[in-house]
Amino acid sequence: QVQLVESGGGLVQDGGSLRLSCAASGITFSSYVMSWYRQAPGKERELVAGITSTGGSTNYADSVKGRFTISRDNAKNTVYLQMNSLKPEDTAVYYCNALRSGWYRFDYWGQGTQVTVSS
């Protein structure tokens, strides 16, 4: 059974920092592209950051470039999102995603963790 379990969310003040973690099980973690998405109330889910299976390449939404850093530890089957200089507009539920494409597509989601940034 595949499980992606996010942790690290919470309430933080404007300008603060949080580190999200997503622990994966039931998949060959090192074969998956890992991403963080977020969804704010009344808005569509959006991609925040992604990292390739080896960690050699990352990409970020323009809104978080320079403030957020995605990383992974394949030995621990865990992906991280370090969030600095948080703003109220970063308030959302943050979701971890694992994606493997090829002959078959495998796409898994975590349950989400709430991040609230107060002004």
C-alpha cells in the first residue's frame, strides 16, 4: 500500500519559516519525481516545487522562487520543502505528490498539511 505522509505544517507569522516533510512508503522512492502542490481556499491546486528522481534538478513556481527550497533524501524515502520568508498568501493546504511515467503512469498524493501564515 502506497502512503505519502506529510508533516511540518502549522501556524507561523509573516516572515517566518517552516519545513515540510513527506515520508513515502510502498513505492520505489528513488524512481519517482516528487513535487509539492498547494491549494488555498477557493483556488485551484497549484504546483509549488518539483525535484527529479535523483535530486539533480528542481523547479519552482515563480511566486516561491528564492524563498522555498525542495530537497530529497532517497535513503530516507523523504522529500522536504524548506519555506522561508513566508507570506500570508502562502497560506494553503500543502500536498506531496509522487509521479512516475513510462509505459504506465503512477501518480500518488498525500493527505495534505495545513500551512497558515498570519499577518
